[in-house]
Amino acid sequence: MAHYSFSLVLLSYIIAVVGSLMALIATRDALLRPENSRRGLILLAALSLGGVAIWSMHFIGMLAFDMHGMDMNYNGWLTVLSFVVGVGVVYIGLMIMVLGKFKLPKLILAGILVGLGVAGMHYTGMLSMEVQADSHWNWSLVAVSIGIAIAAAIVALWLAVHVKHMWQMVASALVMGVAVCGMHYTGMVAVDFVHNAALPYVTSMSVTASVFSLTIATLDAVIIILALAQALSESNQRKFHPAQ
């Protein structure tokens, strides 16, 4: 039976909500621009959603997981790859949505792509784990987690191009936070780690969980500050140049 730190689970949800909110704001601002000047804001939205709401939430959620006293480490390259996958697929999905007219088939195609990418980020992140244990998977729950990721992606992309008011974006971010965490923790329930002394011994991370959390928080803070600064800049431009 898996055990989690409630405070870190709560923190992972807050991170998912904040990242989702900033992504919605950046996408809203991008849609107010001409199509040929949207790419920068969409990249910022992808960093907020894929990097903060999904990737950071994942690793904070992993810290919340009790490994029953087993030491755990991460493969650096796979950890970086999981970040690139998370941000990259969200960027592609958002670009598909904001260019041209909204069409339902386009939403579904982009949602499936992003959902599979989010699931790919999650399981790449799990593959980056190094632990002296065998992994036993419940493939039915893995399929459920992928289904949640696709459904959440479709909803997130629809919200990204349709919500306009701040209260709508806040409410949407709260829902998106539930969806992102739902996918992650369903995926975690799908695997059981059983200690195997015959496997190579794994040394614990050279940094403490607190330092690892602080590193993730610093990266998130940089992205969120950039997103906030850009949102304020966009707001001021619309205020003083309403005709543009």
C-alpha cells in the first residue's frame, strides 16, 4: 500500500493550479495578438503548463511518495527529457489550437497528441527513477491514466482558447489542477515497487528532498515571474493602445 506526504500532495496540486492559470492567461493574451506574433506567448504558456503544472507537479508528487525506506535517485538525462517532452507537446498542441479557426476535429487531434505527450512525460519521469526494486504494473490503470491525460488535455485546450475572464480562468485552473493530479496519482497507483536485493544497490540522491524541492520551486518561480511580467506588459499595451 502506497503512502504519501499530504503536505507535498497538496503542494503538487497548488503547483498544478498556478501553472495552469498562468498558461491560460498567456494563451488568452496570445489570442488577442495577430497570428504571426503569438509564438512567444504560446511558448511561455507551454512552459507554464508543461513545465510547471505538469513536470514540476510530477516530481513534487514523486517526493510525496513513500518508498518504504528504499533509497531513490534519478537519471539526469531522462529527467531532462521528461521536461522537454512535457513542454514540447503542450507547445505543439497550443499552436495547433491558436492558429486558424477553432474546429472540433482539430481540438480532438491536438488533445490526443498532448494527452499522449503528458502521459509520455509522466512515464519518462518514472523511468528516470533509480531504485533497487522490481516494478510491477497494473496495465489497466496505466490505460486509465492515459485516458485521463487525453481527456484532461482536450478540456485544457478548449479552455485555453475559450475562457476570457479572470474568474473563469481561476475556476478552470482549479479544475485542470485536479485533472493533472488525477492523471499522475492514477499512474502511481498503477505501479508497485518490490525490493530486490539482487539488483545493483542505488545510492540516495546527493541532495536532500528539501534541496530538490527548492530547485524545482526556483525554476517554477522564474517561469511564473516571466509569465506575470509578460501578462502585465500585455495588459498595459491593451490599456494604452486599445486600437491595436
